[in-house]
Amino acid sequence: MRYLAVALPFSALALTVSVSAQDEDPQVAQGRQVFEHMCAPCHGQGPGDDGSAMLPGTAALAEKYDGTRPGALELRSDLSAPVLSLFVRRGVGAMPAFRASELPDDDIAAVAAYLAANAAAAGQ
């Protein structure tokens, strides 16, 4: 009986997460996947593998904006597809440029949709 009491809340959480994922706009879902694979290793919200408080891209943006904007891209609501494309195609600072064969325009647009949806859900 104890197992059932512990398992039920987790089952309800899993059901909520799967329903949310099923209801997610396909472009937003694609953007989330692309972000997690291509962007999050440098621009995610977690701490660095080296023990630093932030990942390198997040730390660089936090320093650049000095608190006026979040360093973590997932908390930003001002990154449209054209803005992202500019930085992705040209690179900036230590961030390399990515060719369209490495990161297609559709993927950049999907990442922009994901970031906008994520910021809206977070109340940004």
C-alpha cells in the first residue's frame, strides 16, 4: 500500500507532462529539441561542468547585460527568428558562426518559437 501512495503522485505528474508535450505546438517542440541539442550546452540555465555558476554563453550574456536582461536564453522574450539568425549566422564573441547546412533557417525559427513560448509560460 505504501508503494501505491508514493507511485500515484508520480503517475499523475507523468500524465500531466505527457499531455502537455502532446499539446505542444509542433514548431515549439522542434525548437525545444534543437535548443537542447545545439544551444543549451552553452546557453542553458544549469551550472557549468567545471563548477562555475553558469554555462559560458549564459555567463557571457549575463555579464554583457548586467542584469537588464536574463543571461539564459530560455528566459528571454525578445529573440525573434531574424535576431537569432543574425547571431547564429555571423557568430559573436567566442560563439562560432553556423552555416545553414549545420543549422537550417527552419530550425532557427523553431528555436525562436520555443523561446517565445517558454518565456510566455514563465511570465516574462
